[in-house]
Amino acid sequence: MSIETFIKTYYVERKGTGSVKWDGLKDKFSDENLLPLWVADMDFKVPVAVQEALAKRVEHGVFGYSLVEDSYYKAFSQWQKNRHGINIEKDWIRFTTGVVNSFNYLIQTFTEVNDSVIILTPVYYPFFDAVKNNERQLVTSSLKQENETYCIDFEDFEEKIIKNKVKLFLHCSPQNPVGRVWTREELTQLFDICQRHQVKIISDEIHQDFIQPGKKFTSALSVDDSYLTELFVLTSASKTFNLASLLHSHILIPNEEHRVTYDKYTEKIINNPVSLFGMLATQAAYEEGEEWLDELIQVVEHNYHLLKTEISQSLPKATLAKKEGTYLAWLDLSEYLSKEEMSTILEKQAKIAIDYGEWFEEKSAGFIRINLATKPDNIKIAAKQLAKVLNNK
């Protein structure tokens, strides 16, 4: 299927449907009539197989307590094996209503109040909230920017762990918002440091399926078996197939003792963690959604290159980070805008709604994050409006 055909088939107007991305602008921005390219949510219908699976259950008409059937575990495990080379055991799998909830639960279960938790920044802003809201001590290690890409400052990472007696590393892989897909070598070096200092690892891998063609995603689960004893991996089809409101995700816990500890914790707070519609949609997506996903990735890459071309031609002092994963673009506008000017210029003049860099790290205030999971016309409009406003500033 061509990009044009995919857009014609799956793009849908979401304004007026209770969409946070389109109808929730007034709650987050100064104007509700902006082109929304912010929250990581797509403007495309799910695969037909997913729609059909949900419609079939609606027709059945009963939505009572439901089991997770063996066919679900098979679909999930085969997806991880075929797509990413990961071998998952059924016993490892626990369910929650979302990845953000998952890392909150794990922080509560495996750390104590005032324990230190380290994150690599810039990173998805709920990482900060999960540490602070749970009354843990937030420790940050900033990624190093080298030209148009980012790398890990391993020396700083280890020094911060030692200095702050860190108990847990909350990891984002691929890294949102900078678009890095961490290599096996980078992960090994990170996890070796954690192992030396008895630091548990939570790896949020929700963007694992959005990998640039030619790049390879390496899950924390497949780096080395020696890391599995202190590792928790979070996945969900919610990002891949735009199923966030169906409230269904996985925690993978290889260590049996940790599973027992986690289960005792969840008995107190989670009565029924499995969403029937989330489960049905996820199974259908994993069984029949791969072609849809591969076509969608081509749209995302097309949109990224549209943006890159416009930026390089019209805003030569701006820097667009190389995107290896996710459907998000990370753009440095610090040569054009001060922190104080950002919202006024972008919202009042360029008429776009984006995620501001300071949401991901205070010192990234000159950046913006742009959602590429929309039709190319929206990216063209945003890029041209941005260039026009900044060049006339």
C-alpha cells in the first residue's frame, strides 16, 4: 500500500470526538484552534482486524469478568519473538491498565520512601512525576548531545548512582523524546553499572515497535541473562496500534521472587487488572496488524523527512535530532527563540500545539517535540507556519 493509499484508508478527523489531542487543547494551551502535534497519539484508525474483533464482542453483548486465554499469550509471545527476537515465558507476564501505572506500581513495590531513583534526561515527563509523587528522591543524568544525536554519559550516570545510593533505574527505550534506539553495547554498559551497584532496572519499551527501517531494537530482556534477576520490562500495544483508551499493558518480571513480591503488592491495590477490550484489541493487532504497522512506519518516516527538508531549507539554525525510533521529532529552536518567547510565538503566531522541551528537562527549554503520526499535510502546514513566523520575527 502506498503512503497516499494508507492516508486515504486510515486517516480520520478526530476533532469533536472527545480526543485529548484535538479537543483538549484549551486545557493545555492558550488557544483551542491550534494544529495539534503534541501528545503521542495517532490520527489513524486501527487495523481492520482490531475493529472486527471489538465489533464481534460487542455483538456478543456480554462484558463480564473474562479470562486471558492461551491464544492471547501465544499472540503476544510470537510478536515479541518475531519482531524483536525476545523469548518471553508466560509466567513472567502481569497486566496493568497502562505503562505509566506500571512504573508507579513497581516504584512503590521495590523502593521505599526517600530512596533514590535515577533517570536519563530529557525523558517523557511522567518519569519525573512517578519519582516525585511517590516521595522518592529524583536523580537525573543528562544525555550528551553530539551534533544531531544523543549519547549516554556513563561516567556521570555511575557517579550519580554512587553519590545518591540509587536503588532503581527508570529507563526509556527507545528514548522519548530524543528518538534514540539504544544499542546492545550501550545497554550492556548501562546494565553493568546497575549490576555493580545493586540497582534494579525498569525498562519502559512502549515505543519498541516504532523503529526506523535499517535500525534494530534491542530489548533489555535480550541483552544478557545475568541482568534478568533485577529487571522489569514494560510493554503495550497501546502506542503501536493507538489503543491507549483501552487500558491494557504488560509488566514482564523474569525473577520469580520479584513476581511473588509484586503479586502481594497488587492484591492490595489492583482488583481486576485485565481490560477485556484491551486484551481483544491487542491480540487481534498482534495476530493481524503487522502489515498495517509496516505501512504506518513508512508514513512516519515520510513525515520526518518532510519536516527535515523544510527545516534545513527554511530554518538553517535549527537542529532536528536524528530519529531512530518513536514517531516523535525533537527540534532545537534555541537559536530562534528564548524560553520566554516559546509559547507566545508558537501558539499565538505559528498556531501549532506541540510539547515544549522544558516538560522533558528544564535545560531543554529551547526544544519542541512534534508528533509525526498524522497526515503529511499537517506536517507541511506546521513546518511552513513555523518557518514563516521565525523568519519574520
